[in-house]
Amino acid sequence: MNKAANGHGPRAAKLQVEGLTKIYGGRPEEALRLLANGKTSKEILATTQQVAAVSNVSFSVEQGEIFTIMGLSGSGKSTLVRCLNRLIEPSAGSVRIDGQDLLAGSPAQLRSVRRSKIAMVFQNFALLPHKSVAENVEFGLMLRGEPPAARREKALRSLAQVGLSDWAHRYPDNLSGGMKQRVGLARALASDPDILLMDEPFSALDPLIRSDLQEELLRLQREIRKTIIFITHDFHEAVRLSDRLAVMRDGAFVQVGTAHDIVLRPVDDYVATFARELDRSRMLCAGDLAYKRVPIVGAEMPVAATHNRLISEGQVHAVVVDADRRPLGYVSLRDVEAAQAGEPASAVADVRREPVLSTAATAPLSGLFGLLGGRAPLVVIDEAGKAQGAVDASDVLQQLHLVTQQERPDLPDHTPPGSAMPGRER
């Protein structure tokens, strides 16, 4: 998943879309009325022969975010992205960039937005064969009326960003497919737009080239921090690139969220079909396993009270924290029982074990195994360093077992009824 745009605190919404709809047919008003009454695109087609290619779609995208729209062919995703810059004229709704509604603006205002705030990268490259690479990149700047020297400087800078400086004076027929797509990306970047619309830009490329360009896009995004609307039918690509993604079907959004949410918590079978393409265990993070049932106790809690809590909650470990909920260590049930049998200890801090290992809630499950070699729990902390819960080896094994059973229900479950997974120390 893309982490380039993740930061602390909320970001401003760069793009806001409300009720965006596109109807194909001679009677769009009738179709819009039926949509307003809750009819689906399939019902509208059967009743009116009008095609609701995009049906009342609303979403917002923050500054610097990669927002991916994915779905099967015919789901409406390419129509939607072309409605955002009015290459396709919407039938209803609003598209606001920095608060300015593109659908309410004049033709002159629309041209200004297209030339300065929004650019598009196409699947089929759309290069002019009779112009050099540099001339293709500066073509939009020429339409904008920039002088030759200024536009050539910007074109060369954009080509350097995508690693094609040495190809500036070549022609498109000298380039591979991946290089042509880099030229298309450089052309979009040359105008320094706020928003990049990318309509399946890598789908026509070989898998290895495609993977390289995905990595290149993430590298560029760390530098340029553009707002990107990315269209794809490839769920793996969506997961790799997105800060958030939307799954589309029949012209409407079915689910919007992070890749983590969509893979682990799909809203219906349609979304789950995409999610099954991935190894769900790779999407799991420490925070998903940080069970709240693991007691978190203050350093000043009496030993007897800690013992009673462990017994009442059926737990064998407790995480000891300071007044700010930062982990200081841990105790086991055996520790507090020994303390009660021997010299009295007034507070659990007196019998805690150190050091305590901790990990971020966002740490991938695959990275936890090296930290779970001992019997001590692994404390899961948030961004402020505060304890959220704990995991141990048995938690990880149980979760992997559940994932395997969900992904391969044909496999037999060999776990004896009522048995516990190994690894818990009393």
C-alpha cells in the first residue's frame, strides 16, 4: 500500500464529487427521476432503455492522496474519470476542485482548469508520432501559450523526473511501450497540475514493465505529492498504489476504504471476490491481533488486584504501563502468585519484567515472528507510543489458521474442539 501521502492530521479536500451521474440515451430526465426514486441502473435500463453509466456517485479526495477506482470492465470507472474533467459531459451532479464547480463554470473557466489544475494520462499513450519526445511533452504547454524556451525547460525537467532525459529528441516509434507511457506521464507533469487523472495507464504493458512503472509512480509521488485519481481493473495494482480505493459496480460505488479495510472487511460477495485474490495474512497488521482482552494495568495497581483481574478475565499476562499508558514491562500470572506467596509487594511495578518488546499497530503480521520467539507478550502501541493491547505467538497462529480456513474452506480443520493453541505461559 502507498504510504507516501500519509501524514499527521487531516488534509484539505482537493476534489469533491457529489451526486455525479451520466445517462446515455434520449430521455435522461426520466432516468434521473428514477435514480432519485432509488431505482438501480439495471432497473432503469429495463424500464427506459437509458444507460446509467455513472449513478449518483459522491466522494472526496484529499490533497496528496492516491485514490483508486477499480471494477470490472463496464462498471463505469473510465466514464466516471472522464466526467471529472468533462471530457464526458455529466448529466447531473457537481465536481469541485478547490471549491470551484467545474460543471457550473463557463467554457473559458473549464479551459483554464484543464490547462493549469488537472491533467490526464491515457491507457493508449496518445503520443503524436510526428513530434519528438520533448515536443510531445511540451504540447500542452504550447496550447497554454507558453514561450518556446520556457516550455522546453519544463519538458526536459519532466523527462528527467521519469528517467527519459536521453530520449528527448527521439520519436515515439523508437520507444518501448513502457517508455511511451513514461512520456505520457511526463507530459501530464509538465504543466504542474494539482490533480492527475490516470485511466488504466499501465494495463496494456507487460507484467514486469507494469510493476516497474508502479514503483516509479510511487517514487514520483513521494517527491511531487500530487492528488491522483487512478483507474484500474487490477486489484493487486489498486492495493499496491492506493491510499484509499473505491470498488465500482453498475455505475455506483460499492465500498470505499483503505485496502486493509476492503480486504479484511468486504461489504458483500462482489467485493470479497476481489479480496480473495490476495493473501489476507499479508494484509493483517499487529493492530488486528491486539486483543483488548489482554489486561493493561497501571504501575501502581496492587499485586492482589492484578492477580484478581487476571483470574477473573482468564488471562495469563498483563501489560504494565505508566500514567501516560506507555509500556513499562509485563507480568505473568505466575509472577503475581509468587509475589503473593513470598515477600509482599505493594504494586505490580515491583514485580514487572523488563524489557517489554513493542511494535506499531500498523506493523505487518509477517514481521512479528522474529519478535515472538519468547513467551513474553508483544505490546502493540499507537503513534503516540501508548499501549493498545498485546499479542503472543498463539494469537498469530490462531489468526493464520482462521485466514487459511476462510480462504480454503475445503481444507480440514485439525484443531481439536476446545483446545488451546500453544505458546501461552501461565
